[in-house]
Amino acid sequence: MSKSQVQEDSSLDPNWRNDALDLGLDYGMQTIAVRAGQHRTDEGEHSEPIFTTSSYVYHSAADAAAHFDGTKTGNVYSRHTNPSVRTFERRLAALENGARAVATASGMGAILTMCLAYLKAGDHLLAANQLFGSSIGLFNNYMAKFDVEVSYVDCFDNEAWANAVQPNTKVIYCESPSNPLAQICDIGYLSELCKANDILLVVDNCFATPALQRPLDLGADVVIHSATKYLDGQGRVLGGALVGSDKLMQEAFTVVRSGGISMSPFNAWVFTKGLETLKLRMQAHCQNANQVAEFLVNHPKVSTVHFSGLSDHPSHNLATRQHHMKGGYGAIMGFEVKSSASLDSKAAAWHVIDSTQMVSITNNLGDAKTTVTHPATTTHFRLTPEARAEAGVKDGLIRLSVGLEDVEDIIKDLARGLDSL
């Protein structure tokens, strides 16, 4: 729809006009990241404003009724829509090549929205073993409580995916790259499998971001984000999002509107500004991560490095094909340290973590600051030992989110503990 068509449509609220940037033109990703999604008000502001309002004013009782019954498209209540949130949604949708995005209060809020929108009692959710611990907790403890059957397979095993499909399978869910081992799913294969069985394919793109990978272009139906991570990039606020077709996003929007899982205007503004530098930051993150991975894989006290950027990684070729940024494999990796005569694998991992002086010991990731955590006792500690083993979360595993500091300083900080094992 062109701007002239929007302006001539009397049922469309003037505040809901198209982007200031005409997305019908062939703009590059960085231009979209800086300019897409914004609607300038009559004040003529250059930077995107923050609409800190809970409600909206109408011209008359009839005007209010028209907004509520859908005769007019416009703002009703900030639990439903907010201009600051809408700007973020439009910009993210443009970056993911999706028709529409729906923002949520957190990444887990986005996953819960996905479950409530696309699953019902009696359905089957097929997910990867390699998931964030809270996602597994949500599926096992709450979706199962409402009679949604849940099962898991290794994310990289295409045959296992196909064999696990049931007549009542409605959603296949995966992270690619995964948390915490940065494992890669063959999204194109899963898309074909889903289309052949009338299943929705939902891909968590949190670790790659649209700067590296667009799952919708690879055949996914819905993309999930914890915007808290790279979309912000500086660890400031919480938020999540879903991206997909207008039909699927309308179902998600209804859940957010009814359930109150909505994003705050301030957080949306922070994410919008974060998107402006996303591609540039991801380039720098990836450059640092590639060097850190080479250091780790050559260190005698490291037994395994889980990072698809390494040429001998089993999913290196697949990641190279799916990630459109050359040399971009993300900046999250897991590495396993060796035990010693005096330290078991858990104690050795803790020693490496505790020996850092600069790196932040925190469970967050996707930050400008390098962060490190011990998944078995933090992000995945609620899982049973058997579930952790299935997910590959060993006691000696450390998850590293490589930041934007000088890479030499990151390497020196990790070396403090590794060299003294």
C-alpha cells in the first residue's frame, strides 16, 4: 500500500500511516535498520519519540466506538498497540523479511505467546533437545499441564526429526544456533518436512539475528526473538518478538492483547535504537568470536569447542550456507575444559570462570560486554541430569558470549584460568 493510498483511506487513523521509508524501494539492510518503521508526527521529529501513554483520546463517542469495533484502524490501549512499540515491530519485520512482527514483554513471553497462539490440548509440540533451559521448563511444566504433548530430538539429526513427527504434531520448534552449544538446524529441511505434514516451523533466531540469518527466507513460518540479547546489544531492557505472516501474527497479537504480554514503550524505543547498529555490531562480534574460538581450540586445557565457525565443526558448511553474512557464525560458543588431578570437570570450569578479571560472570548474553556462565548450574540447572545430558550440557561446559572489547583482552582474560589449571 502506497502512502497516497494510506492517506486516502478514511478508515485508517492518521497515526497509522506507512513508514517514513518506502519499503517498496530496494534498500539495503543497514538502511532499513536505521530508518524503517518510523511514522513522523506533525511535530516533525527526526529521532523516534517515546509514547509513554496508557490510553488514547478520540474525537467523539462515535470515533471511539469505531476504533473499538474495528471500523477504524488505530490505537485503542497500550496493552494492544503503542506507536513506539509499532515502530520497533515494523523495523524488525522489515529486517526479517516478514509481513508483520508482534512485540512481547520478554523473550520467554514471545515463546509463551507462540504456544498459546498455535497449540491446543491434544496437540503435539516437537522441539530440539538443544534449547534454553527456561524454554524446556515452559514446555514440560506448563504446556504439558494443558495436555500438549511434548517430545525432543537432536536438532542436527534430520532423520530423528522425520521419525518423531506424529499425526497431531502442530509445531516444530528449534533454536539455530542453539543455547548453549551453538548447534545448527537445517532450516530448509525442516521447512520441507513441515510443509509436507501441515506443521508450523518456528525458529528462535536470537543468536544469529537477521544480520546473519533470516529463517523466513529459508522456509520457517515464525521467527522468535529474545530482543533482550543482540537486538538491544547492551543488556539494558527486556523484550521479545515474533515475526511472520500477517495471519499468524494476528493470532499472536490476539494472545498478547488478551494476556497482557505487551512490551513497554520505553523498552521498544531502546530496541529500535539498538537495531540501528545491529549489523555493525554483529560484524564486530563475529570477528572477535572467530579469533577467540581459534584460541580455545588450540589450548591444551580445552577438550571441545562448540562453534560452527570452526572449519572442522560438523555443521560448518550448513552454517555457512544458512548465514548470509560472510564469516558470520555468531558470537556464542560453548567450550569444555579438562579436569585435572585436583579438580573435577565442574571445579575446573568454575576455576576458569572465577579467574577472569574483565569478563562478566552473568547469565545474559548478546551484550557489548563479554559474558560467561556455567550452564549446568545456571541456565540449565532446573533440568534433570538426564535432560542435561541429552542437551549436551556437561559439568565442564562453559558458555561464552564474545563481546566488543579488544579481542586480545578477551583472550588474555580467558587464559588466566585456563593456563593455571
